[in-house]
Amino acid sequence: MDLFGPNTLYYLQLLALGALAGFTIYLGIPLAFYRGSQRARAFLVATSVGVLLFLFVEITYLLVEGVEMQIQLAASSIEEGQGLWWRILILVSGFTLGLLGLQVFEAKFMKRRAPPQPAEPPTPRRLALLIAAGIGLHNFSEGLVIGQSFISGSLALGYTLAIGFALHNATEGFGIAAPIAGTRPRWGFLAVAGVVAGGPTFIGTLVGVSYTSAPLEALCSALAAGAILYIVSELFLMGRRQGGPMTVGAGILVGFFLAFGSDLVVQRAMAPDLSSHAALREVRLEAGDYFFRPDHLELTAGEPVALVLKNSGSVDHEIDIIGLGARVERRVHSGRQTTLILTPRHAGRALFICDMPGHLSGGMWGRIVIREALPAPEAPPAAAAAPESSGRLAGG
């Protein structure tokens, strides 16, 4: 993809937003200079555990849900079993590499040369760097999403995603700072930790505008989940040494719901405005007992559409759309209709099914073909060139 063509300005804007989405992590890092009692520091460490636990739950939910959905599709002979095994392989290998690989890296490159004591507690600096590495893996996959939204032609979606991730990453910076609070860290160390955690968002954006890969995104998420699980176990031990069970428990709750609250803000900012869907291309879909009509839809990557789903059957139906880059599901009651705003991230195939018990096996499913977005038309030749040419022809 030509980075120096007519779309150069758009590329630069998106890469700048990718950097913004990653480096807002520095907003939470100054908390490292907080100097309080040992109990207060234990609370901050536990809060970091809560933030990371929310990330772990969020990542693993999406990964496991994708595997479970693939099992349903394979069992119904809609998709081949090969896709299921690839999903399982990515999940297991990524999770294992993230969990065990981080331990190997820590033992080989981050431990002191001297033999460690049998019960040596984890050092705050080491934990901060491990947290930054785990968050960095997660942020790389976020950068891929931002970049892919741009090459699909949806600039507005890319900007919205970048701003949403920027808000969320500020909370993650808090998770890095908590273990080193009160230890008088150096600015250079904090700068490195911020680059390790936030830089992958920019790198992911750079990769995403050149290369689209759902398996790569899933692998990065699985790596991040495994790494976060190991980091949480280390942080929990550190918090329990510094404070009591109530302090640690309260900190975990505060951190978890702090991250949950920031995620709600992100989701609200990214939610489509249904009041303006009249300007979008409308696609109508009927859900009956037990069929979808039509059972084949065609969309364009990056183009938002308003999907109007009408339930003409006698029972409730629940549409579940898989393969648009984000899970979309909605229940519609008998005799009612609902509208969903869909924006496919990249070209390829997707499926829509009814997720109510027994409806999928009864034949309620269909396919979506997502075409590549048409390239933007190039600027026409200079207006002065045409008259000059035609003048010469007339004169001849």
C-alpha cells in the first residue's frame, strides 16, 4: 500500500491517532510518585490487580466465545471443522506462550545474577515491566483494529476507535504505576515502561494499515491473556505481603470497576447514533419460523449499513452475526422489528445465525459476503491541460 500517494495525509492522521491511543497510558503513570503508608501502597497494588483482571476477563470472554460459536457451526455442518481446530490452536498456543514465555523471559533477562533466595519477593520494577509487556501485547491487537478500520475505508470508525482506546489506556497506566508507588522511580524507567505498554498500539496501527489478519489479532489477544494471568498472580502476592485481606479485596474491587467504568465510556462513545441511520443504506432481513429471508447478504468493508430485522414468526429470535470484526447480537420479540448498525472491518465472509436453543439446527442461518471497498477516485488531470490539447487538435 502506497504511503506517499494521494491518501498520505489520511495515513499520517491515523498513525498520529494510533500513537495517541497508546501513549495516553502516560496519564496514569505519574501515580508512581505517590508516597503513602504501606497499607495505602498495598491498596494501589490490589487496584492494579483489579484493572488487569478486568482485561483478562474481557479478552478471554471474546476468545472462548469465538471457539464455542465455531463448535456450534461445525456441529451444524455450516462450517468445516478445520476452522474450529485453528481457533483452538491459536487460543491454547497463545495462552501458553503468554503465560510460560513471560516466566522464561523474566528468569533469563530480568533476574539478578546472584542466586535468588527461596522466598524472594517480586521486585516492584520487575513487576511494572512485566505489566507493561502484558498490556503491550493487548494494545498491539487494538492497534491492528485501528489500522484495519482505515484500510477498509471507514475513517470515522478508525478515529472513534483510537479515541476510545486512548481513554481506556489511561486506566492501564495506573496498573503499571501501582507496584512502584513510593519507590522513587526514575523518569527514564517510567518512560521505558510507557513505551513498552503504549508503543505496540502505534506499531499495531502501522501493521494494520498494511496487513489484515483476524488470526494475528486473536493470537495477540491470547498471548496477552496468558501474560496477564501470570502478572496477576505476582501482583497478588505482593499486595498480600503489604496489606491485609480486606485491603487487598477492596483494592481489587475498585480496580476492576474502574476498568469496567472506562470500558463503558468507550462503548458509549463507539455506539452508533440510531437517530441518523436514515442516511445509511438500509438492508432488510426477515426472521421467521425457522428461516431467515434472504439468507445471503452483501456488504462493503468500511461502509456502515442499517440492518432492519423483522420477526414475522410466532416465537422470539436472536440474531448473532459472526465475522464482522466485532460480535453483534440482538434479540427481537415476535411481531417486532429492530435496527442494527453494522460496519464490517475488512473484506471476507461472515455468518448470521439465530442463537435461540434449537433454531440454528433448524436451519436459521445465512451468509454475508463482504466486498473490498472501492479505492478513492484519483484527482483528474489539470484543467489547463485539456484545453491546450484540444486547441492543438483543432488547429491541425
